[in-house]
Amino acid sequence: MLTSNLVVGAAVTQFNGGDIVFQLVMFLILLALLKKFAWGPLMGIMKQREEHISGEITAAENSNLEAKKLLEEQRALLKEARTDAQNLMENARKQGDIQREEIVVAARAEAERIKEAAKLEIDTQKEKAVAAIREQVASLSVMIASKVIEKELSAADQDQLINEYIQEAGEQR
């Protein structure tokens, strides 16, 4: 048995140079074909993918910069709008103060005019009342004088006569 194993083992251990060269040539041809048909397109796809990703990163950075720029513009516009609103409110407040002062001045002038008109009316009515009293006093004086002339009276009679005429004048009024 031992001899049969050696024969089999000797056949396995035989070195065949032609097979090795053939396998080496086939391996090199396979490498050349893989390089031409697999690695070339695969590397092209990888290069395209790399360029696409690089473009996307650049676009994202540009978008980020644009967003920051727009944010700053919006903040500036918001600040300007707030300033404008404050200015408008301040102007409205000042205009309101001016109008209030104008109304107060106009009201004071109107009150002064009404006051002066009332004073003139009071003076006019007072003068009319004084004139009416003078007329009544004059007519009473004339009546008293005519009655006194008609009668010569004593002091008590004169007092009684004056009181009667004063009462008559009050009733005529």
C-alpha cells in the first residue's frame, strides 16, 4: 500500500511549467480585460460621483452663504422697519401734541371771546336797567311832586304818600 501512495503522490507533485505559463498569461489577459472593461468605467463612474458630490457640497456652501446673506438683509430690513415705525410713532405723538396745543389755544380764545361778549351783554343790560330805573324814578318823582303840590301835607302824610306811590310803582312794574 505504501507503494501505491507514493505513485499517486509522485503524480501530484510533478511540476508542469506549461500550465503555469498558460495560467499566468490568462491571468494577465484577464487583468487587461478587467482594466479596460471594468476598472475604466468603474473609475469613470467613481470620478463622476466624486465630481457630483463635490458640486453638491459647493452648491450647499453657496446656498448657506446666500442664506446667511439673506438673513442679514432681512435683519437689516427689520431693524430699518422698526426704526421707521418708531419715527412714525414719534412724529404722530409730536403732531398730536401740536394739535392739542392748537385746540387748547383755540378753546381759550373762544372762551375769552364768549367772556367778552357776555361782559358786553351784561353792561348793555345793566345800562338798560339803570335807564329804566331812572325813568321810573323820574316819573315817580313827577307823580310825587304833583301830588305834593296838590296837597300840602304834614311829614307823616308825606311819608304815607311816598310809601303808597312806591307800592303803586312796584305794582306797575
